[in-house]
Amino acid sequence: MFIERDEGGRLSSSSFELMGCRGESGAFRDWSNGAGRSAEEARSGGAQWSHSKHPSVTLFLAVFSTGIGGTFQYGYNISIINAPTMYVQKFINETWEVRYSSDLDRDLLRLLWSIIVSSFTLGGFLGAWLGGPLAVRFGRKRTLLFINVIVLAGSALMGASNPAGTFELLIVGRLLVGLHSGVTLCVQPMYLGEIAPKALRGTISLGSSIAITAGILIGQVMGQRELLGGEEYWPILLSTSCIPAILQLLLLPWFPESPRYLFIDRKDEIKALQALRRFHNADSYWSELEDLERERAETQLQQSKQLCELLTDRSTRWQLVTIVILNVAQQCSGINAGLLIERLGRRVLILSGYSLMALWCAAMTITLTYQASYSWVPYMTMTCLFAFILSFGLGPGGVTNTVTGELFTQSSRPAAYMISSSTNWICFFFISLVFPLIVEGLKHFCFLIFLAECLLVTLFIYIILPETKNRSFLDIEKEFQARNFKAGMAGGVNRDVEMSRF
């Protein structure tokens, strides 16, 4: 369908007629209260309209539908594997005895169990590399829908492992479920960040973190012996990952694709505008449309960057360094900041979060040193531990994903999420291997390592990361250009140098 534009390159009134955006009187309407506004009034005054501080019903339901089959699965599957540990190991031992008529060596049993558990991490790492290309080719929503086929297959394999007498199915099933989690941890925050109004972007992006926490909690509940944690029910417990996948397949198709993806990547302006109207309140979607037009005008000659192109692109150098350090620190440091992220801003929350975490690390080192000296010291240690967890949740735990999506424009965002998610999975695997050795070697002084890490990250964020609250992606990018091209700008280098290499 042909889209007309005015002399300034903006959508003309006839284009909005095609969408059904014209009211009875011929003027464009404020759809929330029926007050008529012309297109020109909306454009000229859109930047001054007050942004709603509450998400629309459609946006709220989209966050739920995305999370239930997305990052909820990640939290759920790292949680439910703990409950049936003894029963699964017994199943492996019995299967081995039936096959080879001999008992399984204890060290080999421990190795097989470790492979079953860690195959989830391997799948997640592989999925992180697939998430970016899939999101570019098929779109954010379609990728989230298609990837459910993998988790359904993984759930079926794990559920069939016991009846089939084949413990190898657990390895393959966990690998497939991890592959799904790797893709969704990359694509879901991208989708939520792109459908949210600028004034609510931080709050909506927290949907990913909230879904993870909910998944862990529900996984712990389902793993109770009174429910599915008993010996005879563990195959059912491991196969229940299919339930969130089915729910998402039923719910998510009712919601639009990301307006930003439709408008900038697919050039489908009518569907993009319809999606904007569904996701946003009438007092905010005009200004969001202006941001989309500005970003497309700035990036119309750019294609979506591949991973290698992003790594060698000088214009995104400090953004990449920032998200890598934030994701490494997030894993090495270790809820909901929804009420604070839009009020205080991302930078303040991250800085205060890491600063407080450093303080609690120092306090725990002291209390653990004198643990046996006074009867009240152990209670102080527990208090510091809870304070540490709270500081993590209010700071880096809730804000890192939000910042990752805000530091990049449309052409760079998928590849950036690939790097962010891959870094997260690598650090998750590395810490799970190294942390027991650190504790064994340093005892309670191990917290001094995390103290130093938190202080270094706080210093880095203070110097490098600007505040991104209520700012467009283009404005954030332009602020980083001054840093990325600092040397070149002194010599008169303009924006055409954007594709310069390291």
C-alpha cells in the first residue's frame, strides 16, 4: 500500500486515512478522550504532550504474554533441576546397571549429572548466538513464537527419559530447553524495549527480570515433595516446561510485532502505526512516531549489523565495552526496581546498587571473621547477605537489560544483545566452576574479590555511562559519538566516519 508524505518527509493525512485514524469531523483524534487534534497540531505539539505514567492494558498483557514463555522459562528450568537430583542420579545408576550389569562408578555418576545440568548452559550460549539473526530475519514476536517448538521437543524428551530407560534424553532435552532460554534472553528484552513508550521503557523492560524471578519461585514450589518433587513424579516435573510454552503460543499471537522493527527494518508503516496505537496511550504514540521517523532518517542507509561488523565498528565501541562490563559484573556480583527506575534513573540505580554491594561485601567479611566470637554476629551476617541481595535487585539485577537495549539504535541492537547474552552465559558457566574453588581457597575473605569488582564497576559506570531515562535512542547514541570519535572530531571528522574501524 502506498504511503504519502508531506514536503518534510512526514506521513501525510491521506496515509492516516488508510489506517482509519481519521475521526468523524476529519480531524485526527486524541483516542483516549475524543478531543480533536489535527495532524499538524499533533506533530508540532507532540513533543510537549504529557506522557502517561501507566502502561496501556494491551502493553501490560503483552509483557505478561512475552514473559510467561520467555525468561520465565529460564528461571523455571534453573530452579526445577535441583529438586530431583537424588532421584535422577538413582535413575542413571539403575539404567547403567541394566545396560552393563555393573554398578556405575561414583565419579562417573557425578560427571554424568554435571553434564545433564550444564547442558542447559551450553544450549543457552548457543541460543544467544542465534537470537540476533533470528530477530532480524523473522521479527521479534515471530522468533519468540517459533522457538517454543524447541522447548516443547525438549520437554517431551525429558518426560520420556524414564519410561524409555535412556538418561541421554535428559542431556538432549536440557540442551534444547537451554537453547530456547538463550534465544529468549536475547530477543525478549529487545521486544519489550521496542514496544514500550519512552517514559515507561525502563519499567516495561523490567518484565524480563520479574519473569525470571517468578520462574525461580514457581519452580521451587513445583519441586516440593508434596507436588512434583517426589521420586515417581520427577519426569513430569522436568517436562512441565511445555506449559508456559503452550500459554505463550495461545496468547502472544494476539499482540502486534514491534513497531520499531516494522517501521525501520520492514518499512511497513501502516502496521507499525497500528501497533503504536495498540501499545501506547493516545498522548504518547505521536511523539514515539516522531522518534521512529528521526531514527529511520538517520539510519536509512544502514543495514542490520552482523556480529563482526558491530565488534569492529568504532561508533559503538564504548557502548559494547559498557554492556560487557555490566553483564560480567552482574554475574560476578551475585526484585524489582520498577518503582524507582523511572523516578531515579538507570545511572543512579546502578551506581548506588554496586556501591551498596561493595559496602555489604566489606561488612560480611568482618562479620564472618568474628562469627564465633559473639552470639549476635551470625544474625548480622544474614542481615548483610539479605541487604546485598536487595541492593543487587534494586540496581544491576533490574537495570542491566534495560540499559543494554537503550545504548544501541535499531541496526546494532540485535547483534548487541547477542554479545550481551553470550557474555552472560559464559560468565554464568565460569562462575559456577570457579566460585567453589575461590571459597575453598580464601574462605570468608572471598568477598574481598567481589568488593574490588563492585568498586571498579562503580568507577567505570560513573565515568562512562550517561543517564538514559526519557531519552530517545538517537540522543543516547549521539552522546556516545563524542566519546567514540573523540580523536577524530578534533580533526574535523563528521558523522560519515561512522563506519570507521578500530
